[in-house]
Amino acid sequence: MRRVVGCILAVATLSLLDSATTLFGIGRGIFREVNPLLRNALEVHIGWFVLLKGSLTTLWASVMIREQHRRWLLYAHIGVIALYAGIVARTGWLLWGA
């Protein structure tokens, strides 16, 4: 259970960072949202974007908790965390390092 909680906290943190950097980049005219579902939500209102992004993360967390007995799923999620961290790092680099 400890590893599951760690995975959930890591993804929640990365999701918040991803949302913040995406919105900052869009506001500066550097980025555009490529996920069509999130892009449509953002076109309606920033609140819908944040709500939908958080809902997707919450859905993922509920599956993670429900299926925590599946060891292979934990390893798959660790891979997802690594990829997500890379995306957030690249976004930050594009915003502040380039």
C-alpha cells in the first residue's frame, strides 16, 4: 500500500505541475494543448480544464487503489511516472531554460 500511495502522490504532483506549466505556456503563446478533450475544456473555461485534468488523475488513482494487488500494474505505473516526469521537465525547460 505504501508504494501505491507514493505513486498516487507522484502522479498528483506531476499533474499539478503539468497543468500549471501548460497554462503558463499557453498564456505566453508558447504552447497549445494537444489533448483534444482538454483543449476543448480549456476553450470553454480554464476551470473546466483544471477540473477535467484533476478528474483524469483521480480516475487513475482510483484504478490504482482498486487494482493494487496486481504487482505488474505497479511497475507499469512507475514507468508512467518516469515518462510524465520527463514531460514536465521538458515543459519546464522549454519555458525557462530555452
